[in-house]
Amino acid sequence: MHLRPELMPPTFDEPLLTRLTELAEILDGGDPNQTIEQLSEFNRLASTAIEFIEFQGIYGGQDHETWVHAVLSAPYVRRIPDITQDELVELTRRVMEVDGDEASCHFWLMQLKANLSPRVLDLIYWPGEYFGHGDYDRDMTPEKIVEIAMRDEASTK
């Protein structure tokens, strides 16, 4: 299914991504007193106000380039009032099937959280946690996940 532009991950200038990734690598595990200029440059280039501590341990969770993509993509993640159920199903399918690179899948997952219940992550990755019994390992379809998450969202309003 073709997704409208606001549901697609933004693209960024490659030299900018490269430089921000280099800076993130320096800052992750760096000395806060010796990386003041790098932190300032990162925040200036990325138009952010990220503190030094937030760079610590990035590589333990994801690679630096994916983390930079997530930082730059964050302003593009938003609630879309007229999002359709079909679009939500397609986003869920893309996340579940890892239909794209890690940065794209992360963007789609954040769009799902913004447009459905934040617990949609549990439905996708840890349904046992969602349903309250850890041995629940039945695979669910993207359609079923969206249906349950929409019900969740409606019940919290």
C-alpha cells in the first residue's frame, strides 16, 4: 500500500547525517569535559538541546546512525487526525515485517504510538505483557493489532 508523505520517514542530507553520526560516536562514552565543543556542534546542527548524558549508552541499544535518524525524525512524528485504519494496518505491517531499514521502522513505530495507544508496542512485540499473561505467544495479524489498539484508544477518551 502506498502511504501518504506525512507517514513516510523524512530524508536528510547525507553529509549532515554523517557528521552527526560521527559526533554521536565521539559523545557516546566520551568525557563530558573534553567533548563540550562536539556536544555544542551536534545540538547546533541537529537543532536540538540534547544533554551529554543522553548520548551515553546509545551503541548498546542501536547503532549511532539509527539514533541520529530518530533524533532528526522526532519532529515529524505527530498525531494525524484523519489517519485511516488501512494506513494504521500498513504501518503495523511494515514494522512487524521489518519492511525497511531500522530508522524507517522506528519512525513507523513512533507514528503508531502517536496515533494509537502507546501500548501498541506491547501488542506487536510482547502480547503476553499486554494481555497480562507472559506465556501468550500467539502471533496476531496487523489488522487484529490495530483493532485492539483502536479499542484501547477509544476507551481512554
